[in-house]
Amino acid sequence: MNLHPILVHFPIALLTLYSLGEFVRSKRVLSLSYWFYVKAIMLVIGFLATIPTILFGKLIADSFPERIVRVHSTFAQTTAIVYGLIALSYLITWIDKDIYSMTKRSDWWGYISELNKNIFRPRTLVLLALTGLILLTITGALGGIMAFGPGVDPLTQLVNDLFFGK
Ligand code: HEM
């Protein structure tokens, strides 16, 4: 039995919720002390879930048409890279908030922390969360096309027409 069709739900649900959370820019919500952790947990677990999902996907790849598997797999791996970068940034911020707020930071950590703050500014995170969500949606639609056919819903039809023609 292959676990891919079961595992796919974890990155899809958690990373979609994380991205939606990142789009919330209301000051009231952003100032909630737990909001960062809510997003961080969905993001990190969602990203970690992409690893077994991809590995189990590769195990069944040979049983499906090569072209669509290749496109689906490329989108899946790009999605994992985008969310992986955001997760890395969140982990650095998390360590900064909860460990280095109590102890003195070493020089090299100070450098990593500054680099993180400069690269992953709030707007960049929103843009990356949007990019990840678009990639994740296309990945899911391509998976849906393989499992149920292109006509299963309007999105799979659109993605199928875009990538493989009418
Ligand atoms: C983040 C990573 C991935 C996500 C979110 C994802 C998502 C999906 C989804 C939603 C389906 C439809 C499942 C169903 O309802 O039955 C699917 C099917 C499929 N995926 Fe993935 N996928 C990922 C990675 C991969 C990779 C890397 C490969 C192969 C190299 C792969 C190969 C397949 C194949 C062959 C199917 C059709 C299997 C079936 O009919 O159940 N997937 N995928």
C-alpha cells in the first residue's frame, strides 16, 4: 500500500493555513503573543510533511504517465523548497525570540539573525507565502488529474489545459 494519497493532505492543509495566516496583516492579530507560534508550527510541520510525501510519491511514479509525473514532481519539489526557506527563517526567528532573548548571542549567530531579518522582511514573507500557495495548488491539481482525471473540478481542468493543451 502506498501512503502518498494519505500523506498529501498534511502539507496541503497545514501549508495552506500557514499561507492564509501570513496574509493576515491586521495589527491587532499580529500583536497577539501566540500568533507567530501558530504560524510557525503549521509551517514547520507542513514543511516536514512534504519530505515523506515526496518520497512516497517517487515510489509510485513509475505506474503513471511519465510527463505528468515529471511536471507534478517538479512543482512538488519547488513547493517544498519555497516553504523550506520560509521555515528556516521562522526557526531562526524562533531561536532568537526564545533562546537568545535569555542568553548572550554569539557573533556568528548575531550575523545569521541580522541576515535573516534583512532577507525575510514581512513583505518578502507574504510574497513567498503566496508563491508557495500557488505552487502547492498547482501540485495538488496535477496530483488530482493523475488520480481522478482532468475533468474532476474546474481547477484541474484549467491546470490540465495550461500544461497539456486542450
Ligand atoms: C509536496 C509534495 C506533493 C504533494 C502535495 C502532492 C500532492 C498530490 C495529490 C493531492 C495527489 C492526488 C492524490 C489522491 O487524491 O489520490 C497526488 C497524486 C500523485 N502524486 Fe503527488 N504530491 C507531492 C509529491 C509527489 C512527488 C514528488 C511525486 C513523484 C515523483 C508524486 C507522484 C504522484 C503520483 C504518481 C500520484 C497519482 C497517485 C494516485 O492516483 O493516487 N507526488 N499527489
